Amino acid sequence: MFDSPVPALDVGSVPGDGYLLDVREHDEWQAGHAPGAVHIPLHELAQRAGEVPREQQVYVVCRSGGRSAQAVRALNDAGWQAANVTGGMQAWALAGREMTSENEADPQVI
């Protein structure tokens, strides 16, 4: 059986006030992430899905788009409206979108 493609959009289409869910690991998050994003690592999503609002569109991001595509498929199968951010945080950084870090260093995508 073939998996259907997940809904996706480019980084420039993610609204500044949208619900951005970052599913990367803790070290990736700490190195650099979008301001206002919510961090739930992919391996914790099943247990923490209740923290993700069902009443609004969810934009899911990881480093390059693979893990976020898995998260989007799982969320949509469970009744959420989610879309994958194409190219992930690598594309986010290349597009010059704002980033912050959890340490004193300049934000970066690792």
C-alpha cells in the first residue's frame, strides 16, 4: 500500500501567529528554533498530543522535513489539521526567518 503525501507548505507561507510545532530533539531545539514555536520531540508526541490544539491549523517543523512529515501523518490520522513545513528549519534559516536559541550562542540549525 502506498502512503499518500502529507499536506505541506513552504516556510514563507507559515503565518507569524500560526501554531508551529517543532518535533526535533532537545539539543536541536536549544541550538536554534523559531520564536513562539512549541517543542514536542517526535518520540514524545504520542504521549503529549493532548497539548496540541485541535481547533487550529498546526504547522510542523523538524530539521529537514522527514520527522515532521511523520508527525503530520500521525496528527492528521488522529483528527488534527496539520501541515509539514517543507525543508524544515534548514529552509527556515535559509529564508532568513527569525530564530532564537536557548543558550548564549547565535541560533543555528544542527
